Amino acid sequence: MSNEKLPKVAYFCMEYGLQSDFKLYAGGLGILAGDHLKAAKELGMPLVGIGILWKQGYTEQHIGEDGYPYDAYRNYTRKYDFLKDTGVKVKVKIRNKDVYCKVWLVDSFDNAPLYLLDTDIPENGDRWITGQLYGWFGEERVSQEMVLGIGGVRALRALGIDVDVYHFNEGHAVLAAIELIREKMENQNMSFEEAWKATREEVVFTTHTPVKEGNESHDLELLMYMGANNGLSIEQMAQIGGVPFNMTVAGLRLSRIANGVSKLHGQTANKMWQHVDNKAPIISITNGIDRNTWVDKRIIEAYNKGEGLLETHNILKQELIDFVYQRTGVKLDADKLLIGFSRRAAPYKRSDLIFTNDEVIGNYLRSKKIQMVFSGKGHPLDDVGKKIVTKLIEMTKKYPESVVFLEDYDMTIGKMLTRGADVWLNNPRRPMEASGTSGMKAAMNGVLNLSILDGWWPEACIDGVNGWQFGDGFESDNIEELDKHDLEALYDVLLNKVVPTYYNDKAKWENMMRESIRTTYEAFSANRMLKEYYDLMYTKNKSTPI
């Protein structure tokens, strides 16, 4: 099928990671969305993005003298000279008041057109709705979701953009479907049931985290007070999203097809949401990354020429070591094994797992035989996540020459780590990691994954050939049992396989680097991912359940 005949897609997401200093992103969801738009541009696919122009974006997170993270916010929008004024404004009634949303166009980062809604304009009393990404509390979050969803559909209409498929990347966007239902009821005189059924034919939905807290719910009374129901009755809203109104449940009931973001996650999502009636079938489309953004051209050039990879990798490693020194004053050793770990600070990701038994790991860290660079943020309102960061800071003080923490995790840090580390460590509690695209970035740069069989890694791992697995896919509701099992497996593989190979068999290490690139470069690219979305979800009647 030629691109001209492909369905025209509007992709809705709360955050987009297009460039490090364009602060529209918090973490992996936004990076994925940015890579989705870049793949659409590269492939010439008819897709546009809908998002929000955040005035302050996500938190800047720094470490205080007490070792505890603190949050800081600055206004960024005045610096964004690449924004293009579309001349379009739309309005959304929030708390029974008209809120005006200015629409900006971004197309400066080799991305498909991205339209951003902005309430920080003189017409509004509520200028700060588009202030902080994932900031504040219930009413503000609902307001933001109304701007994204309801305002997003109205922006498409005002811009004259025809749409065949609305893709909701996560539950924050589902109020767009409520607007589509309202349009059909008002403009085409459809009943609620008819409008809902017709809207489902236009919508596809991607569910992400299996973590309960990541699947947002709102009290129906709050949605009615805010005007998020958009003319629907409380009973009709309950039919769509349940009581309370769960945004993921609503996404599943408002779409013709849904997907998880790895094969394992598709299975997990089907189990997790099996109790939901009238839901879309959930298939699997494994995430991918934009190689132009994340893969260093020097390592790929060496790979394509059949040259030794270690020489090029060591240049990238030295760049990371210099970067760490500039940020922290710690000078790591280029000859010693360097492990990277950068994740959102959430309990299931177990950032500090490796430090559990000092008798086993302590001497390796004190001797610098193992060095570790960490980065990550806790959500501003997540005290547990911030305590995880604090624990990592304690480890930098316990092992000051071999353990480093880089503050204020962003795309710049992510690039440096996934290119310059020797090993990429990943140890979530299976099956809580939906995908894990940072591991893909590392793999394509010849950085060897050392990971639990969770997310994307079961699809990619050839143990001992292109990286290592530890553990055997073990799952347990008993967290203490699970953590003990996985810790023993981590120590076994790290100390008996990874460390000896690094220090004693550089030829094997280099071969593994080559296999890492060979087995992932095409299979886990955003281009492959986007083609699957068109084949399996955007184009009707081609989807098949798992």
C-alpha cells in the first residue's frame, strides 16, 4: 500500500521527548512518543501528533546537602524560538468557564508535525493549566486531560486536518473520544450508543505500565464538576470508564483495538484487564527506538565496516567518563568495568538491588573492579521514589570512587549512558516492566544488556551471545521471595560470567557487542514499530489477537 493510501493518524500523548532541552517529557512514555513522530517523518507516514506546550515541563530534580532530592521548576517556553504560530485558537469549557487554547506547530526535530495546545495566553484566567507536566492534583490533572483530549480534537478540526484514526498513547488522552461521541450526537443526531459504537471504529489505544498507580482514575463527581463529561450523563460516563472512572478501562472500551508494548506485556495486560467487559482486544506491538537520535554513528560505522568495536566503544566510554567528571568531580577508570543504570525511581525497578549484600558486592566496588553510574528521578509527589534516590546517594558516599549518581535525568544523560557504559543493568520485578526502551538504545550501541527476562528482553536475549539474562523468568506475589531469587541470580551472572568475560576474554566481549547490534538494530527500531502499528492497528481488519 502506498503512503498516500494509508490511514491518516492523529497521535495523542501527554508528553513528547524530541530534544533534550525541549522540556515536554518526563520519561520513557514521552521518549517513545517523540521517536514515534520521528519514525513517521522518516518513513513519510501520514501522522500528526497532538500534545501540550508545557510552560515548565516536568520537574528539575537536584540533590540537597542532606542527600534528599528536591524539585525545581523554571519557565521554558520563552526560549522555544522554533515554535510556529498556527494562528488557531480553540476553546474548552472547564469548570463552566471558557478556556482558550492556542495551537503551536513543532516540526524542527526531524519529526512529523506536532501540534501543541497552550493555555498560557492573556484570554485566560486559568493560564497555568499547561504549566507543569504531571504536577499538582486532581482538578489540574483533569483540566490538562480536557485540554489534550477535547481541545486536541477541536484543534484538528480548526486546522482542517482530516483524520481516519485517533491513537491514544496511554489513558490521559481518552477524553478525546468523549469529544468524538459528543460531535456525533450533536451533529449527526446519533444516540449515545450509536455514537460510542461509531467512535470505537476510529480509535486505537496503547496501554503502558502494569503498575496500578500508572493507570489513573478520577471520581465521576469530579469529572462532572470539571465538565469532562462533555454533555454525557454520569451514567454514560460510568458505562465507559467504571466507578471510579479509570482512564485505562475507558481507553479499552472506547477503541476498536488496543496493544501492549512488548509480547510479554501484551500477555500481562490481557490478564490485568480480563475483568473489563466490552473492551477492545489487546495485541502486542513491541516498542522501538529512533536510531538517528539514540545510536552513535561512530559505533555503527565501525560495525558496518567490520572493524573492531572496542576501540570505538572506548572513545564513547571516555566521553562518558569525562561527562561524569564534569558533573560530579568523580574520575572513573576507563580500564574498569562500567555499569549503567538509569530509570524512573519506582520500587518495582529496584534501583538499589545490587547493593543488597555488601559481603558479596562490596569488595568489587571498593576495588573499582565494578563501577556504576546511576541516574533517575522520583515523581515530585512520590516520597517512596525519592527515598530510592536517597539510597543511591548513600551508596555514592559509601563507594565514592566507583558509584556515581547524575542528577536531573534527561535525554542528554540517557544518551551518554546508553552509549558509553560497558553493561546496561535492568532488574525490575517481572512482569512489571512493560517494555524498557533504554535497553534497546544500549544494545544498538554495543552496550551489553544484563537483564531480568522482562519487557522487551525475552524477545531479544540470546544468553551469553548478545547479552545476559539473569533469573529464569521467575514470578511471585511474595516480594521478599522474588527479590531474594533475583538477587542471587544477579550476583551469579554478574560475578561468574560478566566480570570474567570483561577482564579475561576481550575477544568474546567484542563478539557479543557485534551480536548485540546485529540482533537489535532492525528488530527494535521505531521504523519497524510504526510499520506494525499501520499493519496491525491503524489499517482496519488486519489485526489479530495474541
